[in-house]
Amino acid sequence: MDSQKYVTRLEKKGVKPTALRLLILRTLIEADAAVSLSDLGVRLETVDKSTIFRTLTLFLAHHVIHAIEDGSGSLKYEVCASECDCTVDDMHTHFYCECCHQTFCFKHIHIPRVDLPEGFQVESINYMVKGTCATCSARKNKD
């Protein structure tokens, strides 16, 4: 994705595209799995962690990214689809590998609809499947 597409993506979500925000967005998009604040700190070692955190908070508020609770003790972040407002209908299944501790997004596997009693309203759903990813499974089978 070229830099103008990053700029356009942020502007469509109402976020001013500063150089650091563009760098953080690009890093999130290029990540092969959902990433934590610590992961981003390692990838962006010249950027202050508090700046990364403030940017993630801004991105969350404007639906540029969504947060995932995978049970590891730290939130993971993933870029929303460009047309996504991160409604419950847009959410998808996540998989946490208990061996390598990566969180994978399965955008093609939607979260099952939950019928709640009258008066209850769903704001968000965290659908996490845990086990062993394909890479770790293959490694185990070689041993």
C-alpha cells in the first residue's frame, strides 16, 4: 500500500495523517498477525511507547483498528477493513496459538450470532479460539 493510500485511509476515518501516525498504521498493516503495544515498541524502537499508545487509542476511537483480548494479558491490535466501522456484524474469529503466542485473524470466519434476552444490547464480541497454529503443529509433528 503506497503512502497516499495510508493518508486517505486515515482521512476517511477523521484522523489527521501525521508522519508518526502513518508509520504506525503502516507497521500495523504490514504485521502478519495482530500485535501488542510491546510488539509495536520492538518494531518501532525509535518511537516513544507513550506516543504509540496514544496513537492506538486514537485509532481505536476512530475505528481505524480494533483491539483483541486473547487471554495473554495484553491487548492485541489489528487494522480494520477500510469500510469497517467495527460493528458486531463485522467482527471475525481470532486464533491464539498457545505455543508461539501469536494471535491470528480469520476474517472469513464470522462470529456466531448470539441471541440475548430482551433488553440486552451487544456492544462488542471477542471470539477467541485457542490451540496450536499450523506452523507450530508442523514443528511438533517433525519432532
